[in-house]
Amino acid sequence: MGIAWSFKKWDPCIPPKETDMSRHMMFGIGGVILGLILFIVSPWLAIAVIVLAIAIPVIAWRMLDPSQRRRIRGMRDRGQLGR
């Protein structure tokens, strides 16, 4: 008897595992893309949309108490929140 090594062959028919994005991340990316498209119409409006798309989730996170942030981080680490 020999040692059995577990080795997975690369199979082109099996797609790679996709990562899930949170809803807030999708909204943020969408806001940045919308802002880049708006550069054609109005650069100032585009800059405002990009800044808001980045600032709103940051402000929402900073409004939480430290205990709430710690609780959310723990839930993410345990896989209880879709990330």
C-alpha cells in the first residue's frame, strides 16, 4: 500500500467558485459606474455621485456603536452574514 495524495484535476467544464457580493457593495459599485457614465453629461454631477456612492456606506458603518461593529464583524467571521 502506498500513500494516497488528494489531488484535484483542473476540469474546464466545472466553473470556478464565484464569490458573493453584499448588497451594499453592489450599490456602491453601481454608483461609481453611474458616476463614470455621467462624466459625459456633467463632470460635477458625476463627482457628486461617486463621492456619495463611497461615502454613504462609510458613514452608515461609522454610525454604529463599537459593540455593534464588533458584533457584525463576529457574524461575518462565523459566516452568518452573506459576504
